[in-house]
Amino acid sequence: MSLNVKGLNSNVKRRLALTECRSQKAEVVFLQETHFDATGTFKFAAGLFPRTYSAFNDSKKAGVAILLSTNCPLQVNSQISDPQGRYIILQTTMHGTPLVLCNLYAPNTRQIPFLTKVLTKTFRLLPAALIVGGDFNVSFSDTMDRQTLASKPPSSEQSRLSRLFRRLVRRFALYDLWRVNYPTSKTFTFYSHPHSTHTRIDYFLGNVPTLRLMADADIGSITWSDHAPIFLTLKAKPPFIRVCHWRLNENLLSNLVPRTDLQESLTEYFHINSESVSSGSVLWEAHKAVFRGHCIALSSKMKKDRNLQYNNTKADLDRLENQLGSRNSRHLL
């Protein structure tokens, strides 16, 4: 998963970012524009992502980070960090397969020289599967990855940058992994309100070994950040099956409806079984299993209802966003 977060020095934004990563069950997260300084890396440390690799500068500008979850099978061998906080490169292995990760945040100007420098550094670490992701600040195609509500044609400078970007990608034998799966689709990752322009400037690029590992690529919705998250799924088997221990969902006790349901089920259990079981210890131990089963059922129902509401809202947002991008109209804003 990759997302431009536009600053994480706020508690609210850090919580939103963690919620997004958790809901997507991301194992590797690329973040751009973290705006951390030398001590800010630890502000985002959490039990979900115990391994965090960052690049930052002293002025709290730019900043990138790669987060690895507790379930991530990657073993990190080396790290290259940009002192300006524009890119970070990790040399890793995944189940014995060499894999190079590069997370970058390109500047608004001189994008092509910057990308050339970063890609040259990453290619020194090959042969390996290569994934370059982040905010490139340039569109790959004027016709497929840019759309203006005012129906204005792209400027000559924008067309030149797109042409140079395509040439650079071909020079390094890379592929736009999302476009490989969706060659004719129009989906955007950023909307500029001042220019009324939709663009796709967030990418996952990969080489031929990465294409063999790729299972899927997708683009999410623009919600709390001004960029849409992008996703990449690789074909990789987990090295182990994690054993989970049941814990009581405390939300069941703070919510009146499930709390009442649990009270009624316990009352019914002891009413039915208190006279049929001679041993009080057996009755007590058995009630734990019954109570746990009710808790699991209620938690599952609450989660399904919550996910249904979230998916319906997200579907409405996706539909409106697609209409906004296709109709070239301000009516939906």
C-alpha cells in the first residue's frame, strides 16, 4: 500500500493513517510527505508496524517512510536514505527471493532528473525483483492519466514531462503495474482544486521479476488525505500460521443492545442447566464456553454491520468520484 499523507505531525492524522493501514490489512506501507524531523519517526511507531524505516530532513518538509507489519515476511538487509527526505530504498529478501523496495516523493519541479537519480541508485542493487512506489508528481499519459473539468488541453510543459517520464520508464525496463491490469481504465489518485484537474501521479513501477510475483494492483478512494491510496498484492505464502487467542470485545459491554443480549443468554443458560448438572464446577466451566460463543457471534454481527455501512458509503463515494471524473462538470462538487 502507498499513500501521500500530507503530514503526520497531528495525532488525528496519525490515527487516521493507522486505521487506514489496519483496515486494508497492509503488510508493507509506503508513506510520502510524513513531515517528520529526526525525532519524529517514533511518533508513528505502533504494535501493528514494529519496523519503520524513514528518510527525513531537518525542516519538516517532504519525508518518506516504509512500514513493515508484524506479519510481513520481508527480511531487510540494507537501507539507503535520502538526507533531503525524498526517497528511501530497502534491499530485502522475501522467502529467499531478493526484493528491492523504493519509496519516493518527487518534487514539483525537475521531476525527471530526480527520478533518473533515484532509479539509477536502485538498479545498482539488482538483479532482484524491484518495486518503486510513491508520489511521482508527473502523469504517465496526458490522455489516460489526466483530466480537467474545464476541458482544457494539457500545457506543452505537462506533455513534455509525460513524454520524458514514459521514455525514462522504458529506459529502465519498468512497467506501470496498475496499468498492466487495467490498460483502458481511467482512474485518478489526486484532485487539484485550484486547477480543477484529476491526475494519476501515484504509481507502483516494477520490473519483469516483479510482474511474475504480482497478483493484483488497485486504486482506492480519496478520503481523509488528498491522495488516493494505491495497492499492490504479491504472490507470497506466509511463513507461518499465526495462532490468535480470544479476547473479550469490550464494545459488547459498552453497547446496550449486545450487553442486554448477553445478560439474557447467561440467565437462560443457568436457568436451564443449574438443575441438570450435579457439579457446580462443571456448570461454571461450561458457561465460559457458552458465553464466549455468544460474544463471538455478537462481535461478528457488529463487524459485518459496520463493514456493510462502510462499504456502502465507499461505493457511493466511488460512484460520485467516477461521475465527477467522467462528466467534466462542477455540478457534483
